Amino acid sequence: MRKILVFLVVAIVLSGCALNKSVYIPYNDKGHKDAAYEWAPHDDGGEWWYLTGYAPDQNNKLYFYQFTIFHGYKARLLEAYALHLTFTDCSTGQHVFSESIKFSSDEVYADSQCAVFKDSKICLDNKQIKIVGTSDKLKMDIEGTSTKDATWHGKDGIIVMGHPDKPKERSYYYSFTNIVTKGVIEFKDEKGNWTKIDGNGKAWFDRQWGKFSELGWEWFSFRFFDDEEIMLFPFPKTGVKEGTYIDKKGKTTSFDNFSYSVKKIRMFNGNKIGLGWNVTVPFKEKEYEVIPIVEDQYNPSKLQEYWEGICKLFNNKGELVGYTIIETTGSAY
């Protein structure tokens, strides 16, 4: 979830270094915006390959899923990977979270095409993205095609991570915001039985890396039914805000003149998590309301606990105009 580095850094310091098949890109403080879709891992800092999607079925049931591989590498010596798989059945409220953490090896690595975590992987081929996810609770086999070129966020692909006065608090960040997907998802229901559904729907993919330390943020991805998108990335503790508007043709506009208010605060494992938001942006219908479909989409990760889930997106007329995926960390407030 754009989110973890503290545990990974501690883990890799305790672990020592392991040989692996990774193919690295040298870390560069100037970013790599001209490098098309930078995919391979970096030889310092933290990063992730992050896909979130939703799949409606023929009976008007809605499902949400997440596939993420995190990578932490310290001073070109110590490194580890983590895999997060999540799934939410919006009709029953069931939320499944699966986490695995491994040190780099021949089975856990990344290169210029794929990030691999044993039997799970995420791969990019031009605008084609494929995920295969495997855990004791979830199985995913989904491929998607992006309808737009990658969107680079911030200024020249660089996002200020909450602290404009600290030059090292930066990340490099691009997304495929409109991916048409097909495939299958299998999950264990609340009775322990395996259930299979179609993974046909829409997804959004994020690639982000950096050496920042600020982990308190909220992240919004507005996914309008008219094939436009808005990304909002505010840091509540510092007041820094970043945003990107992507139109139907993929043209992007960066902005920070948006505002939002939290409708409700709920405690999860001692962490304050916002649930429900009123948002004002300078685009489209300007005023929106975001309501979680299921409140219990909390992920009690050993890395950093966070809430990540699907919400309904309403315009100022009360009309459903899309879905919003929200990520809010336990240290946002």
C-alpha cells in the first residue's frame, strides 16, 4: 500500500543478505520520468507494485481485491519482500487479508518484467498487466489491459511525501488508472469453503518508490463510470496535498487545491481510521461524497496496519457516479 518501510528495514537489518535473481535499477534522486514504465526494483529505499480492482457479477454482487508486492532494500546490502492479498465480498461484508514476508531469494525477487513472490507474481508487458496470487485464503489469476498510457503524478513524476522542507521526503510514482480485467478469483468463505468468481471488471495499478520516512497519509482513487479518474494524496499531519486528474483520453492535470472532511472516525486496533468523506475538487461536478461499502476492510499488517477498501462515489445530486478505493494508514492522524 504505499506504506511500509519501517518493518521491512528492521527485518532486513536482522536478516542479513540473500542471493537472488533480481535485476536492479540504481536509485536516482532525480527520478526516472523519461524511462517509460520503470518496473525493475531499485537498489535502495522502499517500493511497491500495487493493484486494486473491483469485479461486479451478473447478480449485481460486487467484489474488491488487492494484490501488492512490497520491496525494501537498505544500502545495497539488505533486502526483503512482502506480499499482501486482500478480498472483500461487498454483499456479505466478508474481508480476507493475507500477508507473507520473505527475504530475497531465487523464489522472491523482481526484474524488468515481473515481481515474484514464490507462487505469486505481477508482470507488465507494454500495457498488459497480469497477476497470479496464491495464499491459504485467496487465489487470483487475472490479466488486464490498460486503456490509457501510464500517468506520472506530481511534478515530473515526483510526489512530496508530506514534507516540502525535507528534500529526501519524496517518491516517484506512476499509475495505470483504467485497466479492463478478466480472470478468476477464488476465496475461502466464512464457512471455510472455496468459492470461485469471475475477475472481470476494472483495476488501477500503482508503481511507487523512494527513501521517504513519512507514513501517515490518506489516498483516494476516484474511478468514474465515464472512464475518467482522480487521484488524491493528502498528508493530514502536515497539510501537504497532491492530486492528479486524468480525462477520458489520458491527459493529466496536477493540482493541490482540493479539500475534504472526514464524516466518521473509527478505531481499529487502537488506530484512528477515517470512514466516509466529503470531498471538493476543482474538476467535473466538484463536490462528492465517499461512503465505504463495507467498514471492516482493515488490514492488520505486521508492516503497518492500514484500511484499504472500496467505497461508493456520489455526486452532489446523490447519484452514484463511480467507485473510490481509499487507503488510510494507522498513523494518518
